[in-house]
Amino acid sequence: MEDDLKRASKTYAARYSVTITKRLGSGIHGIVLRAQSKLQAGKTALKLHREISAYNLEKAVYLRLRERSVPELLGFKIPTLIRFDDELLAIEMTIVKPPFLLDFAGATLDAPMEFTEEIWADWRVAKQDQFGQDWPVVTLVLNALAAHGIYLHDISPNNIRFR
């Protein structure tokens, strides 16, 4: 699978005149690379997805945020969608500095995932432990997203970053 993502990054770079400069991160849904346009100033982030379903969800979230002109929520910056490529399962976006909100591949639109109350309770306890004193603000951010029909379930201090 990594070979597929490497090929996709090379194809994307050639197709859109960008240079891939380094790897910014990776996770269950794909990898994130830093890109530099040969035609425009500034560096961007390029996310290449492993699965079409995660790509389609993340793209749909970014399109909804763009349609509603939502560059940030409660002071948390959200990357701006630059372009996407359905063939390569690629999303190019701006790079943001903390505080930020990113990684929407595990989100759902218009309704939260259906779990039992017991599973939701366990999830809340685990997330409270992860975020500690920041948990009350995280819940406000999640509610602000939900007001836009975006339900983010795959959260961590890496994708809702305060500092």
C-alpha cells in the first residue's frame, strides 16, 4: 500500500507542478506530505488516502466547510481546501498552525455514527483522559462542527491541537 501512495504522490507532483519536500505524518487513513508549488509561493499539505471511503468523507467535509465559508471554529484554524484529485485520492490544503482542527477522514456527515450509549460513554471517558483540562473546549468544538452537520469521531490531541 505504501508503494501505491508513493506512486500517487509522484503522479500528483507531476500533474500539478508541485515538489514533495517531506512527510508530515501518517495514520490509518493515509499519509500527509508537504508540497511546494512550482508556480505559486507557499507550502501546502497533501493528504493521500488509502481508501476511497475515507477520501470521499474527508473531501465532502472540506467542500461543506468551503461552501459555508468556515475557515475556523472557536479560534481553531481549519486547513483551506486547495484542490482534490479523485483518481489519486488526494486532497491538497493549506498548512495551519495551532490551535487547529484537521483530519476529517473519520467524520460522518449529517448524523453521528450509531453506537450504544455504553460505547459512547467509554469513548467520552477515553477522550477526557486524552485531552485532560482541554476536554470542555473540545466538546464545544465538536458541537460547533455538528452545527454544520459534521460529526468528528476520530479525535486526538494531534488533530484538535491547542498548543
